[in-house]
Amino acid sequence: MISNDMREGRKIETRGFNMIDFKVFFPNVVLSGECAIENIAGQVKRLNGKNVLILTDYNISKLPFMSVVEDLIKKNGFGVSIWNKVLPNPNLATVKEAIAFLNDNNCDLVVGIGGGSVLDTAKAVAVVSKNEMDIEKCLGLFNIKKRGFPLILVPTTSGTGSEATHISVLVDENTNQKVAIYSEYNMADAVIIDYRLTYDLPPNITAETGLDALTHAIEAFASKGANLLSDLFAINAIEMICGNIVNAYIKGNHDKDARKWMALGSFYAGIGFCSAGLGAAHGLAYPLIDYGLSHGRSVGIFLPWVMEYNLSFAKSKYAKISKALDKSFYAITESEAAEKSIDLIKKIIKNLGISYRLRDYGIKTKDLDDMAKNAFESSKRLLDFNPRDISLEDAQSIYKKAY
Ligand SMILES: [Fe+2]
């Protein structure tokens, strides 16, 4: 079984690399704890920063903890400049504007504090500015030549796992397409996971970002690019997230333990999918953005339908998911256990108050084929990793089932 997985993985994983079974990137230092942010000045010092650029969005910049972070850095003798203009789905112009701000303020270390959009922007700003390249030339697989400015990432949601990956996802405003920088130099020099920053996330954000993390973990675990190391992170992420997502959603800041496991589960899922790749739930979900649905809700809608499509091709992995979540499934056959994994995921999504039916989001049946075609043509990179090959007709059939 392992050798088959590895063979499948080798075909995919060598993009940008030669003669390897798998690649895994890690941040240099990870600090995780309820008060982990207290260590931020120590990390600035370790990384030889003098003038810190904090990148964030407007709403986060107004939260009380931001002034605490600013004071922690300043009282240790470092300069701080704050740029709070990151918007959801950041584009190339956003990165260029932030780089101009970094240069104007002579900053030499970047701290990103926020959700995935902020962290993706921070990664791009640190690496593109130091390489003095046009951002357009940095897009794609491994085009960056050297390390960027030192980079510290501080996630404030438990979803994207961006703090754990080598990928900056951006939007090219000229073509309106998603583009990305893939580079080992995008990996953070320090990740600071302070659970307190997620305690007050509203329920809908908790549910939708958490579903994103869950989909990362399951798709990474079943991916054609899955490998021995990504599996360690992905299966642990699945356990952490499935065991805590509903409590985090219902109990909010009254269940700090659930928040902690969600923060760690999201990080683990990020390490897993960064190495293994994702799958068709991510590949098919993109067109739902046009209906105002968040990324997390969109991929969560497709997750059970894609698992059904993949079932006979990912039987062993799905059975392992069931058994990890419920030990009683050791008593049934592998096929039965694999099927149970889909029931477990559907139950979790329902308990988050989220429908996984496209009909509940104002989508018309006449639009399904075109949406599937649009997803299929723009997501080849993601669909390549799905455990079962997908044709355009398959994508259209999944869309119809999900209706
Ligand atoms: Fe995602």
C-alpha cells in the first residue's frame, strides 16, 4: 500500500524537484501556547530585525491585542510600522503597495498578523521586496532565487493553515485569476500560534474557516501526493479538528481547549497539504465565490460529495479516518468503515448549521454544467492530486449530485 502511494506521489511531487519521494517544508521555529505572542520581541531579536513592518487588515489593527504586540516590540528597542490595508483575496497591487510602504519606512523584518489573506500577503511582501524582482516574475513554481526579509507569521483564525505553507495565493487583477507564488523561501522564520487570538472568533467564521482546515486535512490524507510524513500531520489534524470543531462553534470562548485544538489542527493540516497537495473539493469549489460563499463553506459543501466520488479509490485512507475518530469502527470491514467516514463528515457539517446542498444557495440547475466546466478548466493543479481521476463529465456529475 505504501509503495503504491509513494509511486503515485512521485509523479506529482517532483514538480520543481528531481528524484525525490516527497518534499516537506517546515517553518524554522514554531511557538505555540496560550500566551505565545509574548515571545515576539525575542524572535525579532533572534532574526536581527531593527525596523518591523506589521502587516494586517483594518479590523484586526483596531483590536486591543494589536497595541499590546506593538508595545512588546517597541519596548525592546525595535521600530514598528503598521500597514493595515490587506483586504480579502489580496491582489498583486496590494503586495506592491505594501512593498512601497516597507521601503519608505526602511523596514527589515515582516510580521503578518491575521487570517490567510494577511499571511499570504506578508509572505509575498517579505520575499518579493528582498529579491527586488517584479512580482509578476515571482509567480509560479519556485522562481524565487534567495531568502526574503525575515518573516514572522501570527494566525488569528483556525482555517487556511497559511502560516504552515510555502504558498502565497493572490489575485491577478488584470486577468481576475487566482495566481500563486510557490517557494521554499516563503516559509516563515517563526510561526507564533497564540490560541487567545482565536477565542472571540464569531460562530460563522469558526465554522467556515474550520471546514476549510478539515477539508485540507482530509484531502491531504487521501491525496495522490500523500506521503509518510504528510500523513502524520494530516491524520492528527483530522482527529484534532473533528473532535473540536463543533464545540468551538457552539461554545466560542467558553471552550478554550477546543480553540487550542482547532488552532493546532489548522496548522497541522497546513503542513500536511503543503506537502501532499489537495483534491477535488478544493478544485471544484472555486465558482461558488461568485455566489458570495466563503472559501471554507465552498470547499465544505463539496467535501462529502467528493468523498463519495473517491470512495473506492481512497477506501483504505477513508477507513483510517473513521477508525481514528471512532474506535468501534475497528470491528467492521474496511469498506464499511470507509463509508462511515462520509457519514461522520456530513454529521459534522450539519452540526455547524451548514448545508452541503447547492440548491440552498440560490444556484440554478441550468448553471451547474458551466460552473463545473469553469472549475475544471481553472483548477487542473488541484484536480491532479485527487485520488480518483476526474473528467469534465465527472465534475459535472459531482455538481449535479451536490445540488
Ligand atoms: Fe482551503
